[in-house]
Amino acid sequence: MKNINRWIIVGGTLMSMFALVTSCNDDFMDRYPTTSVTEEVFFNNITDLKTYTNSFYNTLSSPIADIGTDNLAHHNSGSAIDEMMRGGITPQNASVWSWSTLRGINFFLENYGRVKNASAEEVNHYVGIAKFFRARFYIEKVNMYNDVPWYGHTLNTADIEPLHKKQDSRALVVDSIMADLEFAAAHIKPDGHKSTVTKWAALAQLAQFALQEGTYRKYHTYLGLAASSKTFLERAVSASEKIINEGGFQISKAGGVDRAYRDLFISQNLQSNPETIMFIDYDKDLNMRRNTHTVLDYEWALSQTLMESYLMKDGTRFTNQPNYKTKNVNEVFANRDPRFEQTFMKPGFQSIDATTPHRLKPTLGGYNQIKFYPEVTEMISWEASYTDAFVFRYAEVLLIYAEAKAELGTLNSQADLDKSINQLRARVAMPPMILSEAMGAVDPILQQYYPNVKGNVGLILEVRRERRVELACEGQRYRDIFRWEVGERLADQQQGMYVKALGAMDVTGDGNPDIAILESAKDTGPIAGFTPEQLKNITLYYLKDANGNNNSIYLENGSNGHIMFTVARDNKKNFIKNKHYYYPIANSQMVLSGSNLVQTLGWEQ
């Protein structure tokens, strides 16, 4: 981020204050003495407000995968939700929640009024930024715990009782989040560098959260909040519609059908992209890098169910083909939505700085991810790329608009689809979604996958398909599964690519064998037809080691079928509704509260 120095280096007094604001990590110890000297010295002018709010940008992140969800076949290091479903996370060992980020924001909101010689418009711009980040902080807390205590002021050493207050209701906290976002959208300036919060970023956050909360209340009926879901969905529509009508953003088509989508995620200059609402500015010169090169096959690969979600190039369903389950990795790419091979690695893919095509790893499932993979990697450190990262992009706003209207039952004109989802399809020359067709023919596979849809089932399912495809690997899938109240999908045993038979196979598309999957490390029979020279070019993988023990993968039908994962078979996940939609409060936290806190919904016993 060129215009925001993430590591703010100013006077010692200010840095001491920042240390007090952000350093501690648990609820009881996250308390500091604020001094009148620090406050009076610092909060004097608009530059001070800008400098202070710049520190909030450090909380932004840039997901490059949907860890823990049905979009991944397997992930080597697991995830919190995986651990939870296998009983590995309990109140006894749960992480302690932290309020340090909130403390810094509230400190600002209590002291910005000291600024002199500045207009209310100038001041409220930075107040709006602080409230934007406070809303994001609380969105994460509500997502994790449902009910949480709302702290609207800075807690000092004397504030023992407020530190240990009982949780406020989800309804109260969400109303407070919405109030912060409404203020931000009303007061933050519309112009400015896209790596900073603008009015449009605030509206995008408002639309995103309103959709999330509206659908969450609609489908999580046990909360008793379903009657208010309509209000949130209507606000998601109006906020996204304002961005559509007044923001001046466009779907980026630079690079054409075969490049435009992929180029979004390997760009070194998202500031100039018409689709960018807000982004994180990684920069080589400032040594601000990230590790997007790891997506290809370092820890994970994509899933069979995600692969099946992509339509054919003519707009028909891939799953309509009678043999869709038995197509191998070379066959599934034929005549598909162009976003498919701009997300999944097509056989024959070769990095610009590579001399041979990349070979997939069946031990991860085989469906390699290339979305976010930089075309030229500089492997000089773990963080080996400096491509920019979206925080909000216009495509998501269009999806929010379409989904909110579909859930409300007001997506009833072709014009609504043409100004939203069909803009995304036009980028990759896919046929437009036709309202009457989406409403009329329900996909039985999607209906089984999302069995609790309320409203026009066919239309909602197709909107969800489009969202899954367009936003794949961008860190949205986990919250989507949760807000739609289909957490059981996270317990499914995910599959990788289909293997027609044990033995050697071509995975680069050139007709020559590249890898071989064999029954045992003792077994070379299935590749007996190859010479020693040919075998030098074949990477061998075994279902069992030389001692007969199972390795990490097996095949669905023994000697053929989809790649499956031993850990998923031997240590099955069990999603418990409504417990696993939330994270438990640590027992140590409960003790410190003096019995004021109530254990998270579903974790009471």
C-alpha cells in the first residue's frame, strides 16, 4: 500500500500509545491506562486522525483458498472447523477471545473530538473509517460466538465489571454493527485511493453483512429472528443497488474471455481495475509480499463437488451428462465455463518461468488450483509474490444484489438478472441466465445439496451456483455454508479426481504417462509395459507402503474411482447442529467472568 505505511513510525509517545492499544491478547489482561498527556498531545489535527486510522488497515487479510470447506478436496494442515467436528476443540482447550483491536478503535472514537480547526465533514470521514473497522471486528465476533458483549467505549484498569459483563444479544450487537456501517457509508468520502476505505467500500461491507445476516436469520430459525430477515435482505438490495447505479464500477473484461477472470487475481495494479472497490496493495519495492504460489499444490487441491458446479460452455449442466462421474482429469475440462480452467489447473498448464508442464499431486486429490497462482514466481522467500488482493470487488456486489432479491422473492424480472449475474457471465462469454428457465427447472443435485431452500427453489439454487463459481477460493464459502444453515456439507467426505484404473496415466495432456498410482510399494505390475528409461519420467504414488500400511489416499472402488482420503475415512467428521455453527468460550474465560458469561449456544454442556 503505497500511500499508507502499515508500520507507522512517528514519535515515541504515539508508538507507546499504540503498544498499549494493540499488544495484549486476552480479555482480562487487555487493559491499559490511558493518560491525558498522550491524548492531548496526539489528537490535535486531521493528520493525527489519518495517521491513527491508518493503523486499522493492518487487520485486513487476503484469503486465497476456502480452507475447511467443501470447495477443497483435502488440506494438509486441517482447519478449526475440522478439529471441532472431530471433537478436538472444546471449552477446555478453546482459544481465549481477544478485544485488543476493539480497544484501539474505541480509544480513537473517544478522543477524535479533541481535533481543532477541522470541519465536521473532514472529521466524520475518519470517524466513519473507525466505525467501519469496528463493525468488521464485531462481525467476526458474532460469526464465532453469536451473542457477545458490546463494548462501545474503552475499558480502563478500573473497569473490572464491564470487562466481565454478560453477553448482549445477537440482535443488539447486529443493530450496533449496522449503525456503524450506516454512519460509515454516509460520511466516508467517495473518492480516494482504492487501498483505503471509501464510501463505496463501506456500502459494500454494509451490503455483504446485510445479506449475511438476512439469510442467517431466515434459515437459522431456532434463533427466533426470522421475522426480521426481510429488513436485512432489503438493505442488502438497496446498498448494492446504490453501488451499481452510482459507483461507476464495471466488470473487468481486459484480456478477453480466456484471460479476464484469471487476470483479476494475479494483478500487480488493482488500483486501475474498474472492478476494484477496495484492495490490499502488495508491493515489491516495499517488500510487501504474500505466498500465493502455494495454491498450486503445496497443501491443498480443489474438490469434485466444486468441479461439478461449473456449467458447460453452452449453459447446460455438467451433471446432466450420464457419465459425468467417471470423466478423468483430462476429460472434465472439455467445453466448460471458461472460469473453470481459470480456477482449476488444466492438464498442460505451464508457468512462464517453467520448462515443463506442471504435474498434479494425486495425494492432494489432483484438482490443482491456479486461481491466485502468479505467472512469474520469485522464490526468494516464503512470501513469494506481490500481486494485489481484493477486499471488495464489484462482481460480489452484483451477486449480493441477485441473491438478496432471490431470497426476498423479488428477483422477478429478466432485467434484474441482466444487470447482475449476466454481467459476470458476459465476461467469459457464457450464455445469460434466463429467469424463466432458472425458475422452472430445478437441478435435482443442487436441491439435494441444499435441501432447506425457502422460496423459489430453482432460482435460488442457480444464484448459489453462480456465487460458488465466481467467488471460488476467495474465502467466502465457509460463511455461505453457515448462513444457509447447511453445515453438514462440511462433514462430507470430499473427493478428488476420477482414476479409471491403477497404473500409469497422463496428467499433462500430451498423451504420455506422467504419474502412476499403484496398489503397493512392492507392486510394479501395472507399469510392467514401460522401459526403465520411460519409468524415469513417471512419478510413482502408492495406496499402501512397503509394509502394507495405508498411505494418505485410496480409490473409491478399490482399484478405480475418485481419490479419497484416509484421514477422512478413519477419523470421520460429525457436524452437530446447532453447536458447530459457533465457537466455544474458553473455560478460563468463564472463570474470569465470575459466572457472568453464558457458554456459547450449543456448547452449554
